[in-house]
Amino acid sequence: MNYKWILFDADETLFHFDAYAGLQAMFSEFGVAFSQEDFTQYQATNQPLWHAFQLGQINAEQLQHRRFAQWGSKLDIAPATLNSRFLQSMANITQLIEGVAPLLSALKGQAQLGIITNGFEALQSVRLAKLGLTDTFKIVVSSEQAGVAKPDIGIFNYTLNLMGDVAKEEVLMVGDNFVPDVIGGQKAGFDTCWYNPKQLAIPQEPAPTFNISNMAQLIEILNLKS
């Protein structure tokens, strides 16, 4: 294998991220039956905030506060408390994407592994511990830690500095979100692998180095033994 480092996105690449289930579980602690309609309204606020966050227009703290501001006012609970409980709820229900476990097993001893995520730092260590993966990843970089979010090249350069003596050509970035993971990784000079389970058309050029619909394909591409 030509890569010394494999970097993974977190949500929907390594881990399922069922926000609706997490919100239902969290709000049930406060006696709220969180409905699909509630979730639709939440996403109408949350998704534009994430877009603004990735563009660097707001920071992580502002995102986390604003997405729960309305519910905080309604329940008379600090938005920061709701956000913290939500992240804990997501950690409690976390599951690996199908095929990730055998991929990580096949990569053991073959390359250094890292995570680079726009998700929040508080969630990462908890769910890695829950899944017994704390020692699997040598570095875990969040946008909070780096100060910028993917696809900003700053988060990739920050990660590269932590990786030490490695050439950009020896790094593979794997992720499901084309612009943050593929375009961002390309700008950083990394080879890229688009995890594309729905087999969507490549939205823009340049194409990723690899385009896979399941993790078993990456085992084959990297010539690993599963």
C-alpha cells in the first residue's frame, strides 16, 4: 500500500449519525415527545447554520447555541445544556457504518489512522470509547480544535502538522461529503476516496482518486487482507 496515513471523515463515513433518533432520546429526558414535524423545523434552523459554519461565517459555539435557542426559550433550559445532552445522546446511540469494522481491522499495522471532522470535539472521544476505538486512531482533529472547518485548507494543514514526517502524496482522505472531504482533501494535496453509497454522479471535477459504494471496495483497492 502506498499510503502511510488514512484520514477519515466521521459522520456517515465511520459512524451512523441519526440526528432524529438522538433528538428524540434527548428531548424525552425533558418530557417532550419530539415529532417528525419538530425535526423538520429543527433542520430548517440547523442546516443553514452548518452551511454558515463551513463557510467560516459563524463559529462552533454560535452554531451550538443558535440551533437550540428556540427550544431553550420554550423549555426554559440553557441552549448549551440542550446541546450537551444532545451530543451525549448521539454518543449513546452511535453505530459503525457497515463494513467499517473489517476495514479498520485490515488497516491495523498497515497505516496510521486519523479522523478529521467538522463535528464537535465533545462527541468524538465519547463515541470512540463506547465503540472500543480510542486506540485505533492516532489523531482526531475537529473543526473546533483547528479553528476552521472543512473544506478550508487550514484544517488539513493543521492535521498534516500533527501527523509529522509524511508527504502529502502518502495521505488518503476518505469521506462521504463531496465538497468538504473530496474537494477539501484535493486542495490539501491528498489523494481522496469518496464514500458514495448511493452511487451518485460525481458533482464536479476533478474527480476523486477513488469512488466507492461500500467499504469492502476500499479493502480491495488498498490490497489489504480482510
